[in-house]
Amino acid sequence: MYNIIVCCNCGRLLLTKKTQKTKQCPHCEARIQTERTKTVASARTAQEASKLIRTLKTKERNFGKS
């Protein structure tokens, strides 16, 4: 299982394994405790999670164009 979380420092979406306790954001290099962050979605496979991230990013961009 995989989780899509939000970086508490820069707000970007990140992919983590459900069992992962910490993650370093590749965008701002912040060290994140995954249990304390907002989980946006979950997926069974990394491929499914990647598709979800792309969909969520597209929705964010389209939402900002109102």
C-alpha cells in the first residue's frame, strides 16, 4: 500500500509507502514524519499512486484558473 501525503513545509504532494515513518521531500529537502502529515489518498500500487498524484496536480492547477 502507498499513501499520497502533503509536505508540511512546501505543500507539494509526495508518494510514500504506508509503512514508511519518515520521508525527505525532494522539492524542499524537509524531513517529514509521515504519521503526522495529511494523507490525501491511498493506493495499492506505486503506479496507481502516481496516476492519482498526476490527477490531483491537474485538479489543483485547474482550480486556480477560475
